[in-house]
Amino acid sequence: MRGAAARAAMLLLAAAALLAACGRVGPVRPPGPPDQVTYPRTYPSR
């Protein structure tokens, strides 16, 4: 039983690591063409 529990825990850990890696890389950019963006910075701009 211990081997199955350890295997399940490792599988869960691997799945969590893969899901945590999802997302966009780089800084946040406003949507749309750059010449039509009214406010180029996100609020607050500090």
C-alpha cells in the first residue's frame, strides 16, 4: 500500500508542477494595437 500511495503522491506533484507552469511569459501588455492604447500602463502605475 505504501508504494501505491507514494506513486499517487508523485503523480499529483508532477501534475501540479505542469499546471503551475501554464501562463504567459513576460510583462503584462495592454490588448490591442499599440497606437490605439489610451492608457499604456496598468493601474496603479507605481
